[in-house]
Amino acid sequence: MKLAHLILAHNKPEQLARLVAGLAHPDADFYIHIDAKTDIGPFEQLKKLANIYFIADRVAVYWGAFNIVQATINGFKEIVNSGKGYAYINLLSGADYPILPADTLHSFLNDNPGRAFMNALVAETHWLEALPRVQQYHLNNYRFPLKYKVQQLMNKVLPPRKMPDNMVLVGRSQWFTISIECLRYIINYWDNHPAFRRFMKFTWAPDEFVFQTILYNSPLRNNMVNDDLRLIDWSAGGVSPKILTMHDTEMIKTSGKYFARKFDTDKDAAVLRYIDEHLLKVKG
């Protein structure tokens, strides 16, 4: 069972190299998108490693904006067009890390063909805070003076926006592990529905719901499993998850998940050493 990891990164090349090493497996390849705002030079060392491919069509990514969706789509298309016969694609950030051995992940996916492991909370019932993201106009993807004044005016004079084709909005986390069948459907829908693409350009943080929404409103809905296989700690509040440290090792060890985020080696590198030694069984 061949697996392609698509990693979206913008900093910390050493931590990214460590992530790749932790996921290494004979049936795993790595496709890396480096934010176009970032100097790719420090990341060139990764090309020395086996099975590493850099996404050629790089996108400048801004927080909460549509362009991270475009970066992800670009990566997905390069993976599909590679013709390498992947069964699953795993979407990660450079701040993620495996917390179970790669063999365990590959065996699990091999035993669960065709699935899409992704958060799929229905916004209208279980994720209410997401509704303004699509009902209002958001100009995060654009760069011009007074854009937030324009955004405020648009939302004052224009009626609330409605999802195209009465689609049900679902999502929560942008990170997921998805079968090639489900991914091909998403790409095909994306390419053939320009109105959907235009609608998403004026939403906030669409990376957290665009792919789930396409699949949930498709004939492949039953392939979805509402579990993204990731440990993410939101207990600190705010718009970003907590940075995991040595204080979180018990939670990490007992989570039963395959990945965890976020990690920052500048704040706590010891936790990754702990994971390597105790969970991944990597020899130091």
C-alpha cells in the first residue's frame, strides 16, 4: 500500500527533516509545499533524502485565506499526476509529528481501503462558529488598502451568502488522511465547479471545510470517517492549538492517534526525543 505524504511548510527546515525521518517507510513518498514567501534555500538539503519531491507550483500562503486551499490543491494534483499508484494521501503541516510507528499507520490504512479520515462536523448543528465564515464576505485572500473597510461595507449592504447548490457545510480541522478514490472525486469536483471555487475565495479559513464539504455532499459520503487520526489540543483557547511539550507526554502516549500537533523545537525539542525513543522506538 503506497502512501503519499503532502506536507505544507514555511519554516524550521530541521524540524521538517525530522518529521520526514519519523514517517519514513519503504512505501512512503513525500511531497513538500514550501510557502512561496519563504526562501526555499534552507530546505534544499531535504532533496538529499529518498522519495522527496518539492511541489513546483508554490503559493504564497496567508493565515485564514483561500490561498492555502490552492496550495493544497496544487500538491494533490502533482501527487495524482505522478502516476505512482498511491492508495492514500496524508495531509500534514511542518509542525506535525507521528506518535505511532510508520508500520502501524501503513497497516491500518491497508486494512481500511477507500476511507477518508477527516473531521466532518455539520456546521449548522455541531460547529456553529463556522457559519459566519461562509455567510459573510471575507477578503483575507486579497491585498489592497482599506480592504477591511470594504469588507465591512460589503457585509452591511449585501445579503448573507448561501452555500452553492444548497451544500451542507462540514469540517473542523484541515488535516486529514484520505484514499485516492476520495481525492480524485474532490479534484474532479473542484475543477468542474467554478462557482464553488469563486464562492470559497470569499470565505474565512476555507482549508478547514472545503474538502470535507465536497466529499460530504457526494456519493462518497459513506466513505468518510469522522476521525482525522490526529491529537490536537485546543484547551488553551484561541484560534490555534496548544504547542505540545514534555508536560503532554502522557496525553500523547495514551491518545491512540497516529499524529499529533503542534510541535515547536524552539520551545521544546525534548518532547520529540521522547516520542522517538518511547513511541516510535527510534534509536538515538
